[in-house]
Amino acid sequence: MGKGAGRVLVRLWSAGLIQGALALGGNQGSAAGGTALQALPLGVPKILLSTVASGNIRPFVGSRDIFVIFSVVDFVGGPNQLSRQILSRAATSLLQMARSWGALLPSPDLKNLVALSALGNTTPLVENCLQQLPVLGMEGVVFHASGAGGAAMEDLIRAGWFSAVLDLTTHELVGEALGYDIYTPTQPGRLQAAAELGLPMVVSVGGLDYYVFGAPSTIPEHLRDRKTLLHNPFNANVALKTEEFARVAEALCHRLNPARGPVALIIPLKGFSQYGEEGGPFWNPEGIEIFVRTVQSNLSSRHHLHILNAPINSSQVVKVAISELRKFLGGGRAKG
Amino acid sequence: MGKGAGRVLVRLWSAGLIQGALALGGNQGSAAGGTALQALPLGVPKILLSTVASGNIRPFVGSRDIFVIFSVVDFVGGPNQLSRQILSRAATSLLQMARSWGALLPSPDLKNLVALSALGNTTPLVENCLQQLPVLGMEGVVFHASGAGGAAMEDLIRAGWFSAVLDLTTHELVGEALGYDIYTPTQPGRLQAAAELGLPMVVSVGGLDYYVFGAPSTIPEHLRDRKTLLHNPFNANVALKTEEFARVAEALCHRLNPARGPVALIIPLKGFSQYGEEGGPFWNPEGIEIFVRTVQSNLSSRHHLHILNAPINSSQVVKVAISELRKFLGGGRAKG
């Protein structure tokens, strides 16, 4: 129902008949209404007023810019003196937004944008790459590889925002390849948009060495004997087993092989994350060795493979990533 | 840090120096920023722009009317051509809201409001009570007893919105008494605000016969052998054991006994929820018997105890609830 309603919304919006949309509901209504709102493009004003918004809103929001408001009161029995004010304010907000702006669309002067993926565990690498991009006449836009972020990155690549990707934190493939991870993309299929469009892709393996779960109680039972680190009380990281490195490597090659544009894959032998560095709690040289062998026998020979004797957060990775990007872009561009 | 920042916000708002607030952050920033925003009263414009909003936002929002927006892009590396637009739109929204409205405060003409608590399992009862309230010159405002809703009800009772409560769905006490339940109040202490203020309280036991969890994988291990029902794929209900009925009954009496105003407690012997009705999947006559005995030996004799040979969703419960409320309010009031 939500998907059908979404198609109706997009049709009305495309015809210029609506400039925004507001959905209202409890558990089931928020799921259907949120799904419908997700169909509208980035920037089109969308509000979800929900009796269950103080909880997990991922099923309602996905990877989209929906304004979500916990309604405080329920809607059972129709509007009353209190809920009428809450409803009226939400409606007024939508009106004000719709009068002020519309869809955010890529314009020609944005053609020098590069999409990057990051997690806390790869932030030093990503920040160093960001600093180098202006030298190439490029500007970086970072996505948090936490499921919704990676899915949003794929969406916006498809919408034409980017001329290249530095997809250095491909962590979300863990959930796709192994079936568990709270950071599994909200829409499956990481690493596909740039591959299909033939954009230059510089890819690395950030965070491919561990699972992410919520509070420790949410770790699946069969993974509870693994090495585990608490990023914070609501974020537990669990080490991958050696044989799982091979399955993730296969999935990565499977996604990269059909890419229509130039692809470079960088594998840092001294660890795929801060936690996974030599001497760190998730350091697993056997896992990395199997990963490398799997890639060597599965990655298309059209692609450029760089195996570096360094950890992911290192100047070596920055140097190779930027130099490959420069090559792919034809030796640097003027800033638009 | 969030609590301290909240005190600063309230001080600035009380002095008329700010009309709203916007917080920005990832995991840690959303927790601190959201906590700060929660300190501002209902209706004061508050926006949380978060890189992790597509997930569980309960720790950020609590029971408050915060506009939450998933930022789509990350903020690592400072603003860029895309994030600048997202930031600017969030800031513009806050400005527009702050120009349009302020705190929602109870006014004298609202003095005929009654707070009610509901879940899907008690909706027939609550809807029938709502229909009777105009006869008493009252209007009902319903709160969803899902943790944030009950906490919001306590907040707004304390803020002076209500002249009486029909707290028929006290389910959230299960989490408080037994220590497990996703619907545990976001701020502990259900049934306390009305008791402290001495408001007339008509109370029943809606949903005190089962736990609520999220997806089945989130049910604590030691409860997995219990009778379980899926309300939807993300909402699993688990039956209470007989001895747990006694612990919940004790907690209920403990909360009601100090009440400074008139209190009526209605116990429907034929089931505390739709699922718990005679013949229903959670029907547990031994549990109800222990519940009644525990209440009989623990409830203050100042309070009115009504034991009805009917299920919670029945005209008998409606009749007693409305008649007690009428008595407490002095035989009906003129509509304000």
C-alpha cells in the first residue's frame, strides 16, 4: 500500500499538483505513510507525524530526508483541544517548507562532487582524502556507512550528483554478504549505482572486518562467543571469522566486476579498520590473507588492484586513492 | 552534558532570549543534543538534524515533540555544496516555526480535559469511554501506552493540562515492575503525576498481562519459551507468568496508595486485554486470581476497588469508569 501511495505522490508531484506531503499514523500507518513519502525526491518537503516515532524509525524513513515528529498524543477518537494544535502545527510546517523550497537536484555547476563513505573507524583516512580533493578541483561529500547513509549515497549517485566515488568504507557489504548487521543498507545493492553509470570508482575495504550491532543484547546468539567491542553502550562491534573474510571478498568482486567505468581496489594488509590494525583487538592476518587470495582469483583483470603493506588509516592509502582518482579523472579538473 | 545544555536552553528560553533550538550530530552528538532539546516545553520549536536518525531515536527524543531529520549526508570535513543546502533548510524551518508559534501551555478554558491511556488491546474500551465524556462536559486526550506516550501523559498532567485521568491501560508498569519491555516509560514513574497532584484517578489494568518486545529476535532469551503473539513482524507480545501478575499488582498498589485525590481501581476478572480474554491466547485465570488477592491485601482502604466479572473491553467497565469519574468530579460539569 505504501509503495502504491508513493507512486501516486510522485505522479502528483511531477505534474506540479503537490509541493510536499504529510503522513499521519500509528504503527501500521507510519509504515505505509513513511514508505509513500520515501518515493518523493530529496528536498521535496515531507513530514511524518507518528504516535510511535519515539522508537526505531528506520522502516519509516529509509534513506530519505523525512521530518519525523513524535505526536505526543494519540489520534484515537478524533482531534481534541490538544491534538488539534499538534496537527495544525505540523500542517503549517509543511506549508511553510513547501512555500520555501522544492526538490534538491544536481545542477551543472555541481559536476565536481565526489562521494565518500566513512565510519568512525576510517575517519582519519577519509578526512585526509577530503583535504586532497581541492587539488584535483573536486569537493567531497561524505556518507556515514551505517545502512541508511550508504543507501542514500547509491540514490544520489543514481540521481546524478557525483562525477566519481571514493568508496573507501564498504562496511555495509558485511550485512549484505553475511545476512546480519544493523548497518545493512536500507535498500540492498551497495557499490552498484556508480558501477552501472560507469563513474570512476576508487574502492577500499573500510570496516569489512567486523559486524555492527546495537546494544549487546541484540547480538545474534551464535555470534556471542566472538571478540566484541562496545563503540558505545548502544553499538557493539563483533569480529568477523577468517572464513567470513572470503565470503565478503567474493561479494565485493561480484559487485565490482560488471562496473562499466574505471575501478581501483585498494587492500591495506595491515588492517581494514582502526580496531583491525596490527596489534588492535580485531587484527586478523589470516582473514586478510584469505581476503586477498579471494580477490586475486575473482576480481576482473580490467580493474586495478593495489595491495599495500599498510593499515587503512595511513598516508599510503591516501596517496594511492588520490593518485588513482586523478588518473581516472584525466589529470585534474578546473573547479566549476 | 545533554542535561546541562538543556538547563542552559531552558534558562535562555525563559528569559525570552531564544524561541527555539536546533541540534546537530552523529551518534554521540544526537544523544547529547536530543537530551538538551527534551528540556524545552511542549510546543517550543526544536529540531534534531542527525546522521543516525534512520534508526532508534528513542534515546534522542524521549517523550518530546522534537522534529527529527535524517541528514542524508555526513558532516565530516565541514559543509559542502550538498550539506550546506540541507543545513540551511533545517535552519530555515526552525526560524519559520519560531516565528509562527511558541510553547503549548494549558489555558483556563482547557480545564475540562481528561487524560486516557490506550493500546490496540484496549482500544474498544477507550473509544467507548471517549464517547461518554461529553455527557460529563469533558473531552478526552488519548496517550499510546508505548513508553513514550505514558511518559508524555505524566509530563502533561504535571504541566496542568488535565482535571482527571482515566488511566485504563497501565501496561507500562510491566516494564517498570519486571525490568523488561520495550514499552518501559522513557521517564520512569507511571501513575505518579496525578497521584501527587491529587487529581481524580480512575485506573484499570489494560495490558498488564503481557510483555511487549520488538522483532522476535529481541525477546530476552529466558522468555523465549513463553506463549508469544506477533502483533506485527516488529512487535512481539509475550504472556506474563502467574507469579509475575503478583509483582505487577504490588507495583500498582505501591504507586496508587500515596495518591492525594480520589482513586478507583477496576479489575475485570475475564481478562486484562483482548489477547487475555477468556478463551484468548493469553487467558490466565490463576494469574488474575493472584493479582486480585495481591491488590486486596495491598491497596489502601481509602481507594475504591471494583472487581467486575467481565473482560476489560466491556460495557461493564465503561459504566463503572464513567460513573466513578462523574462522582469524583462532583456529578458532572458544564463544558468550558
